[in-house]
Amino acid sequence: MSSPSKRREMDLMKLMMSDYKVEMVNDGMQEFFVEFRGPNESIYQGGVWRVRVELPDAYPYKSPSIGFINKIYHPNVDEMSGSVCLDVINQTWSPMFDLVNVFEVFLPQLLLYPNPSDPLNGDAAALMMRDRPAYEQKVKEYCEKYAKPEDAGVIPEDKSSDEELSEDENDSGDEEIMGKPDP
């Protein structure tokens, strides 16, 4: 096993052992999804995103490709593709960084400190510079509309058993309303 693939495996295991839910696309360890939550005490708080990560063959010497799957309103994220414009990931990446840095430092910093002078979403950048309260309201609306846990593919562990119970309750309720069939 070559050094980059050992490092890829180690970084991925480190990410999986942290508080992030990771879903592999296949066995190759090059493409996977990560559940990412908006930073606390920010306008993105409460939002949950499914983030696609693709590791190039040359990882960690070449940066990972990062993209939001569900919509996010941000000057440095392309609204249609979810691509992220982030200097640390795109230009100043170093093998000293790892995947945990991406999700614990780089993405939270991106959300906390947007750069409207280098936008991928020109509308978000213009609104942010022109009318900050309206921009913040639109971010919150996008979080409520597109960044709920179910939008990111998150299924609460106890939800499936609750649904089964409610279905059983509905079935017995139907019989009571309709009555018994005639003999």
C-alpha cells in the first residue's frame, strides 16, 4: 500500500471516529458523504447538510473536492452545484491538513466569515453587501427549507419505531370508526 492510500485510510478513519456521520459511496475510499451541521451561534445553526467529498489519487498532496448536496445560501457556495470556493481547500491546501480540519475548521470558518468579494453565488454576495439583515433572513429561510436533517438524509434512530407505532394506532382507529363488517 502506497503512502497516499495509507494516509487516505487513516484520515477517513479519523473522520469516522469523530462526531461526523460518514457514508461511503463504494469500497474505494475516494468518494463519500459527510453529515455537516451549521456552526452554533451562527445564522446557519440548526442546518444539516450532506456534503460530498471526493479524494483525488494524489491525496493528501492534492486537496479534496467538497460540495454541498442540499442547498445552502452562501456567497462562496455555488447554489446549483454546491461547489465550495474556499482558498484553503482550493489553493493553499497542504498535506498537513486532514479531513477533520475540513469539517471542524475550514467549513465552519467559511460559513462564519463569507467572502463576498470572491463569490460563486453572485446574488448572495450582492445581497450580503447591500442588505445584511435581508441576507441573514434568506440564509435562515434556506436552512429551514433545505437543511433539515431529513434533507441531508439523516434518519433519527428512534423515528422508525415511532412511525411503526403510529401506523398501528391508525389501523386500530380505522376499525373503530368503520365498525365490524356485516356477517
